[in-house]
Amino acid sequence: MCLFPARVQPSDEVVAFMVSPAQFSPFDPSGEPFSLSPEELLAHWTVNRGGLRRFLEDVAMPPIDDSTQQQAGEAAAAAAVADAFDLELKDYAAGIDTVRGAYEAAGKAHVSAPDPDIVPEDGAAAFFDVDNTLIQGASIIVFAMGLAKKKYFTFRQIAPVALKQLKFRITGNENADDVAEGRQQALEFIQGRRVEELVELCEAIVDEHMNEKIWPDTRHAAEQHLAQGHQVWLVSATPVQLAQILARRLGFTGALGTVAEVKDGRFTGRLVGDILHGPGKAHAVAALATVEGLDLSRCTAYSDSVNDVPMLSMVGTAVAINPDNRLRKVAAQRGWEIRDYRSLRKAIHNYGLPALATAVFTLGGWRWWRRR
């Protein structure tokens, strides 16, 4: 089911409307009021997020009194959100803020134009987590290391971040406290900096440090989706500017990421909403599906972390890539495909640690004997 009615299909005007909400009329060109289904109501509410009060008064319910109108309108929107995505209205609203923040950061809805020779498959998309799914390790750590090289802070300040990167690379497990701490550190480091300065830095980080960390098989999977006419989106806790540059370099449709507040062209050190992590990704994908006219039953999501089960559960096809132990168990229970591209952990899983240890010591002993 396409949740975005034909009369408000995403366009340059709709994108501009989400970024800078204007007056919204509940009447069609003939002057008659729209008769809205719950899904259409939800779509209109989404694009008119900035004029929510006017929407509730003019569209959701006929004129009664202000309090009754607002309560009834909120109930109608909440029912549509619950029916379409099994989310609460406040969570869906947070997702809208994330999508709008991504559009604002990019200056448009999509960072890459589709191949004109490929027929688009309406309603189909693939959503890729970044950390340990598309790239090896944690992108926020790569980002912090890039800031360090540009003298944003000292080695002493970055040392704890490097240790977290090492832990993540070894265990493959994403720690919520580490993510939150990394977020706060990154915000402090960029506070007061100009947006253009950070974008230039992100371009250098992607080109110099992230391209070499991309898992070739994951990139190939994304390219297959593009070849089938699907949209491909990155959905990551990493700063939205970094995620969008990575998406642009790879020719993907776009990227949703954590949005830092900007005032007068400089970062304030505060977030727009919260970090795009765990359930937040599901909220953002729900909003994106409405705006882009996506049918989530025809979409695919990829991730390595059990924290992304909410996003993985809302699409028709879920794929666990390089999964942590808990996601591996969930994927096995739910019949999701599992792909593991990590050589050491893949070998341990396939052959067992004792067998590998025996092989290592045997090989080491043989080489020692050869050198005698």
C-alpha cells in the first residue's frame, strides 16, 4: 500500500514545503474539501508538520470548538500512524523531524539522481545501516579520528574513542552507552563550527578513511537494488552530513542520520531530536515511507545490530549482515537471511574456536620447524 496519495506525491514543492512549511489548503482545485482516508490524512499531516495546528483545525475535523478539534485531529492522526506503522504519534513526529533535517542538510530529497536507463520500481527501497553493515567498524569513531587529524582536539581526548573502536571491531557488539557518549563528544567538538567546514571535513573523511572500509559484498547488494530500480537509503546514527556524503559517493538515493542543530550557519552543540539509533531508525523510516510513497512490505533492511530489530521488523525482507550474537539469534528465530563477511568471526562460527586454535598452532609449529 502506498501511503502517500497521488495529489501530494513527493516533488520539489513538497520537499520545500517540509523544509519551510507554508499555508496548506484542505481544498482541491475545484474548491471542494478533500475526503481523506486515514492513510491520506497521515500523508497530509506529514507534509504539513510545521502547520500542525492549522491542519488539525481545517482538515482533520469540521469546525467545533478548539479543544475538541485538536483532540479529535490528534486521535485521527494517531490512529492512522498506529494502523500503518504500529507507532505512537510522538514517535512518528520525531521521524518526520529526522527526515526534514536530512532534506535540509542535503538541500533536496535525494543526494543522487537515479539512472535514467533503469525503470524505477515504485514503492520499493532498501535501507542499510552503516556501522559494521556497510563499513567495517563504527563511523562515528572514524569521524572523531578525522576531527583529531584536523586538530579539533588532542590525542588524550581521542584515546577513549579509539579504545571503543577497538572493542567494537573485536566484539561486533554495539553498546548504547558508547554510542551516547560518542554522540556527546562529537557535538562538543563541532560546536561553533561552520556547516561548510564540517561538510568539507566529512568529504575528506569519506574519501580518505571510509572508502577502504566498505564491505564489498554489502556494496554489491546495494548496487543490485539500484539495478532493480529500488531506492537505496543509508539509515545511521552517524552525523547526517557524513552519511549523505557517503551515500552520494556510492550513488545511493539518500541518507538519514543524526541531525545537529544549526543556527546562522554554525552548529549549536545541540541535536534536532535524538540520535538516530535503535527505535529512532524505525520512526524515521516510517516517515520516509510516507513522504517517498514506499510500500514497506516491498522493502528490504540490512543491519548488524540487535538494536535495529525495530527497523528490520517493519519491512518485507530483513537481512542480518555481520550480526552480533543477539541479532544472530533473533534472525535465526524469525527466518531472516544471515550474511557474515568477517573472516575471523565467520571462521569461528563455522569451525569453532578449538579447531581454529589447533590449526593456528599447527601452522605455527610447522613454520617454526621449517625455519630450523
